Amino acid sequence: MEGTVETLDNALSSKYKASTDYAKLAAGMKVPYLSQDPHETSTVINGLEECSKRGKGRGGFSAKKTKYAVASSPTGIIVDSWRFQEHDYKRRDLPTYARGLFTTRTKQGVPEIAVRGYDKFFNIGEVRETSWDHIFERTKGPYELSLKENGCIIFISGLEDDTLLVCSKHSTGDRSDVAVSHANVGERHLERQLQRIGKTKQDLARELRKRNATAVAELCDDSFEEHILAYGPDKAGLYLHGININIPGFMTYPSPLVQKFADDWGFIKTGLIIIDDVQTVKAFLEEVAETGAHDGRDVEGFVIRCKMTTNPGVAPYQDWFFKYKFEEPYLMYRQWREATKALIGGKQFKLRKHVKITEEYLLYVRKRLAADRTLGKAYLQNHGIIKLRNDFLEYKNLRGSDAANLEDLDGGASSVDRDIILVPIATIGCGKTTIGLALSSLFGWGHIQNDNITGPKRPPRFTRALLDELDEHAAVFADRNNAMKHERKQLINDVKMQHATARLVALNFVHNDIDKIRQVTQDRVLARGDNHQTIQAATDMGKVVGIMEGFIKRFEHCDIEKEPDAGFDAVIDLDPTAGSRENLEIVVKELHRQYPNFVKEIPSAEDMDKAIQAALDGYKPDMRHIIPDRSRNDSKKNNKQQQQAAEKPQKKKPLEYMSVDLTTNDILAALEKTFSPNLSASQTRFFKQLQGARRVQPKFHVTLMHRASAKEHPELWKRYMFLQETDGAIHPDGKLGELQVQLERVVFDDRIMAIVVRLVPTSPEDENINAGDVSLPAKPKWECVNRVAHVTVGTRDDGVKPKESNDLLARWLKDGSGEKTGIGELLIEGKPMVKGIVRGVLSK
Ligand code: GDP
Ligand code: MG
């Protein structure tokens, strides 16, 4: 079986491919067509509009609408992009399931679908509809299997004014925050391919418009962005895989017609296999899954197109897709191959999964390499990869799929090396914060204190803060009591919804001897005086005891047999009356035992002593707020007074704007260099005027977003406010992150001067906060909503507000610089990169 991978592959190809002449098939096919019904379109748009306006209430969902001006449209067409959260596509009540949808209005004001993606489709077994049983019962052939290409999706269509609209899943045109957008790169490929066949973008726009269709292609180009599968220059380009009719329902071309269109318009064709019988489809997919390769190429999986009815014999058949992604052992083989190459090349390679078996495999490979000097060289040229793998499996007497399954017996725990959330189940004074701080200092893990999150909707924001910490840390400590089951339920569910691979480990402070626990924790807390956010002991002992008692009364024991606690991946029992040093050691040792690749070594006793001591000595909360008194012992009046007294000094100021602060000297140096004395007087006049009048700003920043545009970008503003309230409150200098800022050019008129900049993420995490969820588009953490990211250098007088830079730059984009427009423009030599610190700036 395993030994015949390559031949099996050939056999498959000839078995399924040779018999089918797609060109011939296409010739006999009717091209699907339907025109747009403006009434139907406007119903969908209204539905989307409604979803975008309402918040995400309980069980609710919301659509996100983004406006784009189509840069190449001579008549200034504007399109709206619509998107739902990925998991919302599983709902049954959406106005449309098109993933990738752009709408617009014609000159006459008629609503129109400009781009229509596929209906969201799911992996085999992911939803009920994609179980094999359902597929057997409700679908009919022909089944068109196309290779799941591995790039990013590009939509192409024709607008009313013959502009070719090129979009990625949810956006189009330039983006101020990235050097080149997917849509831009796609458009460039398109230009090249059309040039090759002597056609223009207008030709293609007209053709697609005539067909009322969107062409759907995969942009695969390693020179732009590397995906898991390799696309060298000879394979790079736009792989056409579908043509959809621009209507709310899902109607798509049969693949032979897609291939014909690809031929006619210079696209690369997506590999295609047509199988009539569903049992054969299943057998085929399962065979290829064994090898992870098809037609001599690595493949990620297949998309299968067919017709489906929701009710056989009653409802009509409609176009319907599902996908079949290859997982194991294919992914393991891929890791083996990469690890082997790294080994031969003397490079480091981090094993992510299948750690134990892969280590064994590598040990075996090491011996083979030592025994045969030609092996390594050949391997690097991709020879003998499969043979080496099979030799090892034979030596171990294992099938590949069994090898891949080996470690999944322990839930994959031995391969876990990150994304752990530690969740105490405790009451006040158990030592949560002490242990959390000690762990942070020992391992550099994140630590989020619920006490530091103030304001409404704390639970989801707490979860969000934890998950954000996982972007930067291998683990995070969820410092909250989680004394009640509903709190645990919230946390577990929210985490699992948003982060598929995070593991939740309970630190279960077992509450058996309540009297003793009460005594120990009260003693500790009353001894600690005023150093706590919510409880300022010395201020009001009675009240503190009341609050502590409340938690003890409400405490619900952890029961891992039942929900919600069954949702924990592991539980570590601790004794609240034992010292925190002792508990710390239990936590560390247990984590090491259960996740050996996560806590690889146990720190020395001295290091643990020190970490606890530092936590006990140094811990001073950096903010205070008061929680409503639950003990009800105090008179109402007294209570109110206390609250007022506590709230007064920290009346919260709202976020005014998000800023990327720059170093003054960096900017001044760039300006000095740009305005060199050998420029003409007209070029330097305004700068000199600013300098003379001391109107060059003392400090410089790039505005990412101002609260004034919160309405246009509600999600982003929410995210920024949240980051400010959480991270901003924790970091002493308010630093939220870092960016590189590239200074490109100075643009000015006689009122205002600005530097056009480019924001460059410093870490991969900042570059794509959706990394890890391949189904979401790449999205930078620090988005700039201004059309042109810029630094205002100075304004003529107080009558000119810095935000007018936006107007200047809009004019500059539209009309350009020069005498006619009265706009000066100077390139900054070398386009220097300077460091920027992201901070939230609060209202005065
Ligand atoms: P939390 O309410 O669960 O977060 O508990 P803390 O970690 O804040 O601990 C409560 C108080 O007890 C703090 O003042 C700690 O400094 C103190 N504390 C924590 N662990 C120990 C310990 O092992 N021994 C003693 N004596 N005090 C401790
Ligand atoms: Mg605490």
C-alpha cells in the first residue's frame, strides 16, 4: 500500500483523467445565465444593511460593511463589501451565504451585485450537510473534483463603466497599511496574462458583465507570499476555479466551462477530475488522502462540486460544494520532509505535532544519512523522499495513518507546546495572583487580572484579553476566581469558539475544609492592607470579610465528570491553605508531566523561591476600582458615599485617538535632509515659514484612527478601545505595540505639511491577527483607517487643524502635485524606517 504511492498516483490519474476530454464536454454544454433582478438584489442588501446596523446581541450576528472607491473607475464607482463572521455562515437565517460579496449602485441608482463569491462551503464531516450519509442521500453528480489550490481568493468582474473590478475576499484596491494588497497583486497578474493574449482589462470586464458573472481565481505566488505548498515562478499566477452568476442565490458554471474560460482568457487552469458516481468519489478521495499527493504534486485537498437538494424528490437540485481537506498522515509526512531537509542542511526545525514519532523518524534518517553520503544530496533535490519515509515505516512495521494516530491517543498532549490557558477555580486570598505572577516571571507567560478590566461586559473582554495574550505568550493565567460554574462555562465556551487549539487547564483550589480556608485566606488578605484593586482591606475590614464570604458561599466545586468542568483539558488540584510556594511547584510539575513539550524543564527550587518571594513583595496593583457591595450589611447611604469617594479620582477619560508615536529627532532629521539648501526657493518656502513661525510640531505621530470615525469602523474602534482599556491599563507607559514606520514623501501646500508613511508590522503576529485561522483574511493588528497614513508636520496657523492633512492628501491623490494643483511633493531620500510606538491617547 504505502510502498506504491507513486504508482498508485499514476494509476489514479490515468483511471480518472484519460477518459475525460473536458474541451469536448464544454462544447456540448449550455452556459448558465440569469440577469439580475434589482428587486431581489435590494432585498438582500436591505437584509445585510439591517445585520450591519444591529449589534451582536444574544444569539445575534452582524454583517460588516466596508466601502471602497474603485480607483480605476473613471466614473468614480463605489462598492460595498459585506462579510459575516466565519462561524455565522453555519446559521440558517442569513440573507445570503455568498462569502465574498460586493454590491454597488448604477448611475441610475439601481442596486447591483458587483461580485459574488461561492456560497460558504464546509469540510467533510464539519457540518451535518457534509456527512457522507447526507452526501449519498441528497446529492447527484457529476461530481467535479478540483484541486484545492493554496493561495488567496481573487474575484474579478465588470462594472457598469467597463472597469474591471478585482477584489480579494473582502477588499479591493490599495490598502494604506500594507505595501501591496492581494487584490493589487492579482490585478498585476491579470494584466500580464491579458497582455500575453492581446486583450485588455476592458475586454474582460465587458465579457464578464455580459455574462453577469464573477470569475473566481486563486492567486498563487510565492514571490508575494509563501503558502504551505510551493508555487515557484513557473507555477505562479491566477488559477481560475469558478464562474458565478451575480445573483443572490448560488449558481455557478460547470467546471468544463470554467476551464474553457480559463483557456480563452489566459488563466491557469485548476486541475479537474469528473466522477459520476458518489461511491467512486469517496474511494478516490480516501485513496489520495493516503498519499497526500496527486498527479505528482502535493495537494491540500479537493473541492467537490455537485448538485444538492434539501429535500429529495421535492426540492430542486442546486449547485452545492463541499471540500475534502487532507489531514493526516499527509501533514505528518510534510513535517517529516521539512524536518529531513532541515537536518541535511544543518538547520533548526521546530516540531509542531507528532513529536515523538517524528523524533524517532529523524533518528532513523540520521543513521541512513551517515551510512549513505549520496542520500542527503538527492533528498534535497526531492529524490527518495517517499522511499525514505516508507523504509522507516516498514522498519517500524507501521502504516502511515497509524503512525500519525499514535500520539493522538493522549489527546496530542505530548505535542502541545503553546496556547495554554490556566484557569483557577478559587476564592479570594487563595494565592491566584501570587502564583500567576510567579509563573509569569519564571516562564514569561501572560497574566490577565480580571480586576484590571473595568466597565461593562467584562466576561467577553476578559476572554478576549486572554486570547490576545496568547498571540505573544505560550500561555496565559486567567486571574479570576471562576468560583461559579456559569463563569467557567462562559470562559470555556468563549475560548473554544474563538481558538480551536487552546487548552484550558484548571487550577482547582479544592474547598474541603471551609473553616480552615476561611481563616487562612482572611488572615492573608487582611494582612495585605490596601494593595488590592477591589478590596482595600485597611479601609474597611468588615466589608472585605463580607465580600470574601460571598465568594465562599457561592463557590461551586469542580466536577470534571460533568459540564462545564468536563470542558477542561486537564485539572490540577491545589490546597488553598498550603503556601503559594508549594502550590506553584505542584502546578509546574503537573504541567511538565502532562505537557512535557510545553514545560520542558522544571525550574530550580531557588528560582521558584525567588519567583514567589518577588510576587509576595512586589505586587502592587496598578489601579483601583470598587465592586458593588454584595454583603448588604452597610447602610445604603454609607455605601453610596464610599462608592463616590472611590470613583471620583479615577473618572475614566474616553479614548480620543490611536496614535503611533515617533521619535522627534527621526522626523526632524528626515525633514532636514529632504529640504536641502539646493532646492528651489518655492520648494522650501513653506517649510521655512513653518520653522520660522515655530509651527513645526514638537512631537510627531501617525493617527491610526480617531474617535470621530468610530461610526464608520465600529468593530475596529471597539478593538482599539478594548486594547487601551486592557493592555493600556497594564503597561505603565501605555505602550500597546510597536510598528516600523517608513517615511516616504513630504506633501504640502501653503496651509499644511504632511509626511506620507507606510506602516510595517514588526512581528508576524501584528501582521495578521487572524493567523491560525486560514479561513479568515489576513488582517493587521494596527489598522490605519485614513486613506493615506501620514504624519502631520505642521500647519500655517491655529486656524488650520492637523486633521486637514487628510484633505490635502486626498487632493494630492486625485490631482497630483505641481504648480497647477498648488501641492508640493518631495521624496524622502532612502525612505528611512523609523520606530513607532502604538499608544491610545485619551480625551483631555
Ligand atoms: P488571590 O486573591 O487568590 O489572587 O490571592 P493573592 O495571590 O492576592 O494572595 C492573597 C494575599 O495573601 C496576598 O497579600 C499575598 O501576598 C498573600 N499570600 C499569597 N500566598 C501566600 C503564602 O503562601 N503565604 C502567605 N503568608 N501569604 C501569601
Ligand atoms: Mg488576585
